[in-house]
Amino acid sequence: MADQSFLNWPFFDQEHRDWAAQVEAVAAGLNVDHSDTDAACRKLVADLGRAGILQPTGACDSGESLDVRKLCLSREILARHDGLADFAFAMQGLGTGAISLFGTDAQKAAWLPKTRSGAAIAAFALTEPQSGSDVANSTMTAVRDGDDYVLNGEKTWISNGGIADVYTLIARTGEAPGAKGLSAFVVTPDLAGFEVVERLETIAPHPLATLRFTDVRIPASAMIGAPGQGFRIAMSVLDVFRSTVAAAALGFARRALDEALVRVTERHVQGAPLFDLQMVQGHIADMALDVDAAALLVYRAAWTKDSGAARVTREAAMAKLFSTEAAQVVIDKAVQLFGGEGVRSGAMVEKLYREIRALRIYEGASDVQRVVIARQAMMAMEGKS
């Protein structure tokens, strides 16, 4: 049984402890068939929706806000049980985050009940081939034409690309150069000119794709927020969900630690448990330390946002950077402690090793987070934060 003592930290209310128990019960009962990734994701979204676990991924009412602690707890627990389950949950929130935070009542009513119930799959179409983490350099265009906008361009590395029912998309509307000339839209895949160009395979299989938009016509009412607010909307969404990436990494690390503890207890070397070796104890201590340090950063960021902070750029960046980097180290140590069994295809620690690598890249690579943290530190010194 994974450590639950962190739930008694002052970051959490009783409703969060109750929620964690509910997610744990559902996650423990999941039986994920990984032979068909698309089918597995569709089933996971449906099953999680039916169990009520997707409710925190959207905020339907004007007075409702996203509970970041529930989002983080959900991702940590799901990731500890199954990486694809975490992915399915996460994308329901990230894909509709802009609608929750900035959407009209009509947009919320049209999509959030569906994504929270598992009836529709969501995606966030942000990355482009030439821009990567440099969102302000996006070149996909949305040109006004009467009561419509016409979309042209490509998006790539889009999670749930090819299986999503609704996409939140960022495109250049040209109100100003750079970041100030982007806008956000709700797009569906049934539109003429929408094309899945390529499905992308990765070391930990997830549904990913490159999308092409050729003269795709959408109504002006599909815009989220106001013209030119797209960059701000995208950054606000990442500000919320970046902490949840850290939580997923924490879940992977916690599972690796649990697996390692069992291994060093059951595996005997020269007639004694592997754990009796002082060097092994040192590895276990370092792993436990990294897990708790990551948890403190994750739930500080989530608590700060839930307490009313307008932005948690610094806290979220610190949580994401430390947790993903530390989880990579924790999992690597677990693989080492397992020896040859640690690299056997299909072994739990081998799967964790493949799962964790992408988290140090997506939603802001580790070096990007370092830049963000350094700039936030400078702003704090200058009294601008």
C-alpha cells in the first residue's frame, strides 16, 4: 500500500482525503488492455466518467472553479496505478481548460457535461512544428471572413489527436505581433478541411498526432475569450495544469519506490535481504526523500492556486521541474535495484522508465522551467511579482 500520510498535511481538507479514497478505489479496479492504445483511452475516459472521477476536470457554472488539489490527487493516484489512465484523465482537463476558465456559458454547456461524464474526449491543440515551447511563435492562422474564421496551418504532438471529439486550438488572428496576436477557438474534427496527417508513436504509447487545417471554416462564436487573448488563455491553462504534470510524475515515482521496497525485502543476496546492504538503504533513503520533496512542491502549488492566487507561475514551474527530474532519478534507481529484471519488457519499473521521460518535455521542458523560475526570482528581487 502506497504511503498515505501526506494526506494529513495541512494542504488538504477532508473533502480532498475523501476524494483521494474514491479515486484510489476506482484506480485499483481498473483493468487496462494496452494492446490497442486508442481503444484503451476511449474505454478509460468512459469508465472514469461513469465512476464520477472526471468531475474535477471541468468547471461548468460561473461560480465554480477548478480544484487543483483534486486534479493533482487524481493524477498522482492514477499514474501510480496506470500511466494511460493518468493520460486519459489529464487530457479531459487540459483539453477543456480554456473553456472552463474563459468559455462562454454556451461553450461550457455544450462541452463540459460531455467531457466530465466521459461522453466526449478532449484535446489541446497548441504545439506547432516550428514553435515547440515558443507559443508566441505560432504561425497557424485564423482569418476573419464575415461571421466565420478560416483556419490554416498545422499542429503537432497533439495528445488525443485523432480520437478527440473537441479540440481547444490556438491560432494567429493578427491583432498584434507575437503573443498578442493569438486567439483561442473550439474546434471539432468533423469540419471540412480537418485532417489527421500522422499518428505519432512514442516510447510510452499514447494517442498523439499531427493535425492539418486547410480552409477550415468555424463560426466566430467558436472563439474562446476575446481576439488576441489566446496566449494569455493558453498560459493560464498551463498555469493550472502544469502542477498536475508534476503530480503524475510524483505518482510514477511513488510506485517506483513501492516496487523497490518490495524488491529489496524479497530479494536475498548472500543469505540476507538486499535491504541489509547499506548502499541499498542509501538509495531507498534518497528515493523517499525525493518523493516527499516532490509532494511538498506539488501540493504547495495546488494549494496556493486553490487559495485564490491569480497565477502560480513560479510555484507550478518549480513543482514541474523538480518532480519530473526527481521522478526520473527515483525510477532509474528502482530499475537498478531490480537488476536484469528491471529492464525486462513489461516489468512495472521498465514501464515506469518509459512513462516518465516525456513528462520532462511536455507542457514546458525542464530547461524552459528553469528560465521561468529564474525570471520569477529576478522579478521578485525587483519587486515586480
